[in-house]
Amino acid sequence: MRRTPLMLTLLACTLFGACATSQNPSASQQSSGISTQALARLDATLQQEIASGGLPGTVMLISRHGKVVHFEAHGMRDKEAGVPMTKDSIFRMASMTKPVTSVAIMMLVEEGKIQLGDPASKYLPELKGLQVGVESKDAAGSTVLTRVPARREFTVQDLMRHTSGLTYGHRGNSSPLVRRTYVEAGEQSRDHTNAELVTKLSKTVLAFQPGTRWEYGRSTDVLGRIVEVVSGMTLGQFFDTRIFKPLGMVDSFFSVPSEKVARVAWPMIEPATGKRPNVTDPRKPQRFESGGGGLFSTAPDYLRFTSMLLNGGELDDVRLLSPKTVEHMTSDHLGRVPGSNYPGFGFGLGFAVRTDTGMNDMPGSIGEYLWGGAQGTWFWIEPKEKLIAIFMSQRPGQPRVYYRRLTKNLVAQTLR
């Protein structure tokens, strides 16, 4: 494979630490408008969080104007085993898989094989006729679930912007009785294929009328199955042949190769339970190639993916999408549709998209887009600042929201 300038820079950073860091201020940082003093504060704060037991370890990578200006690993990759975090550590990406699936869909849209306005049932007939679940009272005054017809079918666009009506069984703002149908169908299993998941979802109900609300759910997993049906490949094969290999993403996969398992980061034992959280075991092949949350990857690999997006669909002479497609994906597709719980943000085709510089407690600029994963990873892209920031850790649960706010504010202050 031809080694491009960004690949060589990341290789040097990963192997030799020859990257701009706060301990080694460089012309790269200065020319990119980054404060080395503020970067030192970022590192010191993350080290303090690790020392206090808030995080096991982190990898933080920042790129500005196409240059890697900060790339640091702190703490432990496996705290209990005493294994230090390294820059090439592999992380469970959880919902940071969703933007990759969204790119796969848009590649097929560009090829004329999918239309965003098509009903999903065009590709997945099992989903035709799904009804909407509505709570009502029976004669005895008990709350029961009533099924009513959907006013229209949900489309591919609905799936991409989370307005399909599909939800999760274990979380969401929808009726508990609706979510119970997902639990009873077994949608939370990790031991099914994408095809089998869709069959399970066909036995559930929608949480609301398609297009009327935003709610996070199984939508992107359904998109993953559409990729399989349209392309004739498994989702993992499509990702590998059409996205990862062309972009030089050498450490991204659903199942971790045996020779790379030792590099996987682990969550620490939680003080409240005395146990590690229940996470995907990289030592076992993954049957479920979840388009909504199944990938393993590294900070350098995800930088290549996000750099492609910031560059309008192209990286190092490899083009996956047209600039107009990326512009469409990173525009707000919600408008007045309610539901998104990110003040100042709408939602595009795979990302939260900032629509207001105020409204949110995190600084940023209009047009930035971002997303994160339940295992502790997250990223944001600020086109106005030519900035990409990637934060990697393995700390499942609600603390991830705190660390998103913390890192967003710490990185914002480095910009000059």
C-alpha cells in the first residue's frame, strides 16, 4: 500500500513519539494556531482524572489544518493488569461505528443503488407494515399497549437521522411498553446476524409515527443490513474493502485479529460493583457486525476516517464521497422535528450537527459535527477551525458525558 504523508506522520507519532506534544513544543503547533501552554493543561487535567480513579487511561489526538498537533497516551490500557496505555491501543468504538455505516450508505447512494427517500422496506421487506405502539387504558384502568397503523413507512433518510420510530429496548424516551417488545424480541443479543436482528425488529412496534420525532435506537443497525443486501457483502467486508483499505485504516474491524488482541483497552473494575463492565470480548469472533456499535479501532485510524470527511470525502488521492454528499450529510436534517437532547444541535445523516454557537454549554462553531460511543470514545470535527479532535477511553456509563464536556472545553482553549 502506498504510504501517504498523513500515514507517515501518524506512523512516526505512534512508533517514535515524533509528534507535536505539549512536552515538545514544535513549529507544527505554532503554525497551526495551537497554544502549547493550553495543551499542557489538557494533558495535566487528563492525568489528574486518571490519578483520581475517574478513568483508566486515555488517548487524545488533535489535528488542525491537516497536521497532527497533539497525540498523547496517558494512564493504563489495562489498569488491573498494569499495562500502560499506548498510542496504538485498540478501543471498542460503540456508536462511533454509526458514522462509518452512514458513509457506507452514502457511497451506495452516490452509485445510484439506494435513494434516501426510499422506504426501508424496499430493501428489507420484513419491515413493511410495522405498526406504532401507543399506550392506552383498558376497561380496568390498566395501561396497555395498542397498535395503530403507521401513517407512512420510514425511509432510509429516517434511519440515518433517527426519525424512523425504531428505539432500543434498554434505553430511550419512548413508552416502557414499547421498549418491552424489543426486549421480548431479543434485540439486545450480541449473538445474531444483521439479518436475524431485522427479523427480530419486524416483531416489535415503532415508538412514534415516522418523521415526527428524533429518538436514538436501532436505526443504524438496520442501515448496516441494507448495506449488506444492496452490496452483496457482509457489513465487515464492505467496510474493509470499500472504506478501511482504501483509507489505510489498518486497525479497524468487527473481530480483532488474534495478533492484535493484546492491544485492546479494557475498562477498569468499577468501585461500586467490584467488577468490570460487561463489554465485548475481543478474544471471541463477533457474529453480530453491528452497524450501530460493533467496531474496534484506534485513534490514528479514526483520524484517517474523519480527515476524509473534513476534506470533503477525499484523503490522500482516495475519494469515497463527493463534497456535495459530505455537505448534505453534515447539514441539519431535523429542522423543527423535536426530540434531540443536544441544545444548539440538530442532526444530519450520521452526526449531531451544530446549528447555534450558543444554547449549548460546550463551546464550538456552527457547522461542527460530532458523535460518541457508550464505551467512552468520542470525536468532533470543526470545519471552521479545520480541527479534528478524537478522545479515546474505555469507561462505560454516564461519566462519558462529563469527559466529553471536559475535553471539548480543554481543546477549545488551545485554539489561537
